Amino acid sequence: MILPVVAYGDPVLRKVGVEIDKEYPNLAELIVNMRETMVNAQGVGLAAPQIDKAIRLFIVNTTPFGEDEDLEETERAFLSNFNKVFINAKILKEEGEEWAFNEGCLSIPDIREDVFRQEKITIEYLDENFEKHTDVIDGLAARVVQHEYDHIEGILFTDKISSLKKRLLKKKLENISKGKVKADYRMKFPSLKRK
């Protein structure tokens, strides 16, 4: 089932996700729905807060990057097969040079900005079968994981841009939270609070 993506401005996007266990209700179905939602929105990652669940769960599927002719063949091959579920993830280490990449977010449609992130991470997580993994990931896959990990920490990519760019985007961001934006997928906008 395709779920609505929560838009910028909703408080759930600012919550630090809580850990879950195997008993989390309908977890397998939730993961299937998240995958369907992500593919429908043409995303490469989706975190539970983006579908209104403040839990430590996100999924990544970088297959679309595997078709990028500008990347080296080995990285394209890796990205074509990088499709994972991350439960209760914890980034243990970020290392390497910071590099810029133009990021976007399904919760913040029509806005893309260069974000600097370190090139390599070590991450500990549980997969959908609750098996523990510790992976070292670099390049574009690391960037997608870092972006989704930020979501379960209550951080958005717009928090990582300069204050000048934030000021320039202020009106656009306000419009997104009010539903004044077009997206090719279902969205859920925060309700306007009356003073």
C-alpha cells in the first residue's frame, strides 16, 4: 500500500526515533509499504518518520544510481544492488573528506541543495530479520544512508545548508508545510494551527 509522505513542517520529522523490536506491530507489512511508497515517489531512501512513525527504521535502494554513466563501473554495479532495511541503526564512525552532493528529500519536494557529508561511514544495524550487521559504506550509498539516518535523528538536509540559503528558502519551505507544492506522489501536510 502506498502511504502518504509527511511534508516539511510536521513535528514527527523533528522527533528522534525510538528503537523497535521484533514484536513491533505489522513490521513486515510496514516495510513492504515503505518500499512501495519509496518506489512510487521515485526515491532512493525512505525513513519511518516520513510516513508518520517516529521509530528507528529506514530503507535504502540505490538501484536508480546504478544507471548513472558518470560513475565508475564498480560503483555503478554496487549501487545497482544496494537495497537494505536498517532497524535501530547507529552510525559508529564517519570519516574521509567532506564532499558536496545535490540532495533532495521526498518530504521537501522541489528543493535541492548541495550538502557536505563525509565520504565513508561505519554503521551498526539490524536487518528485517533482526540479524545484526556492521557495515562500512562509502560513496553515494553512504550519502543516502547518512540522509536517511538523519531522519531517524530528527534532522533534515536543510539543517545542513548555510544560513543564507536557509533564509532564501524560507518562503518555499513555509509553502510546502501549507500544502502549496506539487508532488507526483501522495503527501500529508501539517495542519495549520490557529493562534
